[in-house]
Amino acid sequence: NLEKIAKDKSIQTILSSKKALKQAKAIGKGKINQTSSVAFFLLYCAWPACFYFSYIHCASILKNDFGYTAPEIIKQNFFVSIVQCVGYLFFSLLSYYIHPLKIIRFKGLIFTPFFIICPYLLYAIHDGIYLFGIQSFVIFFGLTAAPAMPIFIKTFPVFKRFTYTGFIYALTRALMYITTSFGLVYLTEMAGHWGLYGIMLPSSIAFLWG
């Protein structure tokens, strides 16, 4: 009787482990949520626009409007990169106390109103140090998914996670860097600093929706 009971228990254990394995495989190979994919795509579209504005577009302003030399532009952009590193560190530490999704929502709500008045500020400033302040604000509160990236990646099935997130990330970078590099040049030539609205505001709205 004891041998029979032990045998029955071992069979039950094997069956339950097989059932658990099937459930795990089903979870890992689950269907992709299309809404999550679109939100992930829109969320990652915003950062290239912020990066291009801070480092490339503002560099042309420093050169054309304030007469900065190439070494002076590189030096200012170096300090902007330090502000960017401080921002990443600050928000990463802040995520220990505040939920990361609340942090990136706060960043989006701060960034969008600021960029609405940004063309006014660009026309009003008369020195590169004030432009450094604008660059620093944009790069510090930049529309990036950090520190909430793991939360978004977690929404994809385990065995499809790397493929889908890697493809979407690469697609957003390819599309947005081309769009911003060519789009902002033509928009600002036609409409001045007001042309920034054509790229930055849609990126901000897409980020907030994502």
C-alpha cells in the first residue's frame, strides 16, 4: 500500500510539473499585445527629437547666431552631456521612492508646456549661456523611457521579448533620426524657431499617450 501511495504521488508530481511547464511555455510564447507595441513605439520616438534639438540644432544656433567656434560648441555640448548623466542618475535614484511610470509621466507633463514657449525663449535670448539653460532643461527632462524601461519590456512575452523590443527600438531610431535631421532643417528654414513645433509637439503628445 505504501509503495502504491508513493507511486501515485510521484505520478501526480510528474503530471503537475508537466502542466506547469505547459503553462510557462504558453505564457512565454503568448500573443503580442498590439496596443502595447504601438505604445512602446510612440514612447521611444520622442527621445531622438530631444537629442537632436539639444546637441545638433542648438549647435547651429550657437554657430550662426552667437558666433561660437567649433571648440566652444563642443565644450558647451560636453557640459550638456554632464547634465544628461546627472539627470539619468537622479531619476534612477528617485525610482526607489516613486514609481517609474509616475516619473516619466511627470517628465512629459513638465517638458510639453516648456517646449510650447521654447520658440519665444529662443528668439528672446542674446547669449549662449541662456541657450545652455534651454539645452540643459530639455536634456534633463528629456522624453526618454528611463527609468521605466523594464516595466514596458515586461509586457512582451518572454520568448519574443528581445526580438520585438529590439526591432521596435531600432525602427524608432532609424525613422526619427532621419525625420528630425531633415525635417527640422526645412521646418526651421521656412518658419524659424516656430518650425520646432512640427516635430517636437507631436513627439511630446506621442510620448504622453505611450
